Amino acid sequence: MYQINGYFEASTIKEAIDYLAGNENSQVIAGGTDVLIKTRERKSGYTDKDLVGIMRIPELKGINLDDDGNILIGSTTTFTEVEEDEIILRNIPSLSAACGSVGGPQIRNIGTIGGNVANGATSADSASTLFAMDAVICLEGPEGKREMPIKEFYLGPGKVAMNKGELMTQIKILKENFMCFKGHYIKFSQRKAMDIATLGCSIMVKTTGNKIDELKVAYGVAGPTPIRATEAEAMAKGMEITAENLDLIGEKCLENASARDSWRASKAFRQQLIRELPKRAIKIALGGGE
Amino acid sequence: MLKTINCTVNGRAMELQVDVRESLLDMLRNRLHLTGTKQGCGVGECGACAVLIDGETLDSCIYLAVWADGKDIVSIEGLTGADGSLSDLQQNFVDKGAVQCGFCTPGFVVSATALLEKNPNPSKDEIRRGLSGNLCRCTGYQKILDAVESTADQRRNK
């Protein structure tokens, strides 16, 4: 038995928001692969809650293209659904791969992309790719709707810019942030499944001939929240793709990172990964080996 | 707090009163006495409690019983024939010696059933990936993979 006070199944966004705003003790639950674990651990703030289930709200599910060609991902779309979705596979295969690298089949069948982000973990597999594409987080609350860039959404470890009563409804990826880009995500972990990334690196690159027009490098576990290597990105603009330049880019990526020691890996090892993984990811994204 | 749910368990439609605090695993084992589904880690890491929900493999320990409302649930007991005969996959687990202590077996059979349903011709890597949410602490993985592979082979050659 879980130490839960009550359970409310919301069937519309409004119902969920009304309940969340009207009940101080409420807690949103989607797939439950984080919330229920924390409840079981009796983590403070996660026991005796009135849970609000949002998995049966149809508007929060599924992946669509809007009239402008932007991709809209409903917050309760599961990892398996994102991984196998035609729109995602065609336009942003790196996000498919990122979602496919989460946990194991049972977790991917119920864990949601919205939960992955709302949970605020730096290690979230989908987050670095969403950072690389400057995803927009769409929220709805008692005061109405608002949108914010994903980098402003993350405030610190486990902390996100969501107010009481607010619900994440969608993750929006603007066309200009994936069209003509090639991307790749590398999850570096001890095991191939059921593991948390030692370091995650997602890149998006746009090239003309052998020149980099635009590069975006995002990391998970290279700091307290997912980050972008903005210094390296600025430097990479216009660079020729050569082994030496890729080394320079990898080295420059360290400037935005603040890796640390943990039982999973040392700071020095993480820094080596921060240098190395974008190089590999760029090569793979551009069709090179590895 | 009790809630009434309607669901199908192993082909039988039923109406149940469940506690909002209980997991689907609790419901299957304690209310329906379907004790084939095991509790291992209790946190969704080992897969011993896997059941099929609308055809997908899911860990019932981190699935609230109230979520089962309107769902079609199949536990290990529902995979055998009406006369209690083993499914072809279960028979292959027996024939290949894929069972040691047996505690992980129901979860593996459930996940492998879902895998073969979705992908009738899985490669070795796809089998490994499809079963990656299930742990066997006797570490008898190879024979489990063999059992799944031969089931796929046999179905193909039928």
C-alpha cells in the first residue's frame, strides 16, 4: 500500500487545474514512475498526498504538427509513443533515440515525456535533446496559459518554474529548431538499460559542405540542470569540420559545464565525456562512423 | 478510500472495490489471489511484477489499482490455455531450461509475450532490449533468450 491520502482522476485540463488550485495537498501524477517511487521511499513532500491523475485527459496525449510546421508533444505522451511516432522519427530521430534509452520497456510504456521534464532532473534522457532544440514548455493554470523556453523552466536540481495549480500541457518544438538540422543523442551509462546516464549529450548540427553553419550542444548531468554549451556553439559557427576543430569544440564545451563527483563517476571522467561525446555525436549525426 | 473499478482480468470482466492506495500488484495478489505475479523490488526496476495492460508490458507494482479501470489486464495465469496447458512460450522456457529459481519467470514470460506480439521476428538484440526491464538474479539470461528465440522460430515455421 502506498501512503496516499486520496486519488482524483481528471478527465479534462480544467478539472485537473481546478482540483490542483483548490487543494493545497494535491500532487499531479502521470505515469507514476517517479512519484510512486518517491511515495514508496516516503520522501518528504510525497506522502499523504491527494494525487491527481492526468493520464486520461485526451488533450494531453499525442504528437501533432501545427499549421506552422512546429511539433507539439502532449505532456502525457509516453516514451514508447514518442520513440515510435512517425512525426518524431521523420523530423527529430534524436528525440526518438533519447526516449528509447530510458529505463526498460515497462518504464517506457508508462513514463511520460512531460514527467521527465517536470521532475527537474539533470539526468532526464529526453531533456538534453529538448534543450538542444530550444523546446518551449506550455503551461496552463488558474491564471491561464503561458509558455517559456525550456532553459528558463529548469531552476535547479528537482526545481522547475511551475506554480501551484499549473499543469504542463505540451512541449513545443519550433520548426526552425529542427528543420535542416541533423541530430544525435548519446547516453553514456554503465549498462544499456535500466540505468541513469553518467552523462548525456545531444547535438543538433546544420552544415553547408564541410562547414558548420550552426551547432547546438546540450548535456545532461554536466551541471545541476541540463545545459547548453553556448561558448562552444558560438565558436563553432563557420568552422570547417576537421578532427582538430572538433577537438577545439569539445574542449570549449567545458566552459559551460560544472560536472561533479558522484558515486556514478568522478568529475574528471565526466569532463572527459563532456569533451568527447559531442565529437562522436557530431560525427554520427553527419553520417560518419563510430 | 475505496473506489469502484471495472476491468477485465485474464478475459473475465469484473467490478471491484479497490483502495486508492493499493497497487495493481496488491489487487491481483491479495484481492484476486492471482499469486503468479511476484513482487521483487517494488520500484519498477526488476520486472518480476510485469503484467500485460491493453497488450503492453507494465510493472504492476508501480501501477495504481484505480488505473486499471477500463483496462484489459492479463497476468501470467491468463497466458495458459483454458485447460491449464502451457503457452508455446512457456513450454519453451521449460524445454530450454530457462527457469532456475523461478521468481523472475512470470515477469519474463509476460514481457516476452508482449515482445513477440509486437515484433514476431526479433533479432537477438531486439530480444535483449525487449527483456531489458526484467532481471534474473540467478543470471540465467542466455537460456531465457534461447526460449524466446525458439518460440519465434517455431511460430514462423508453423
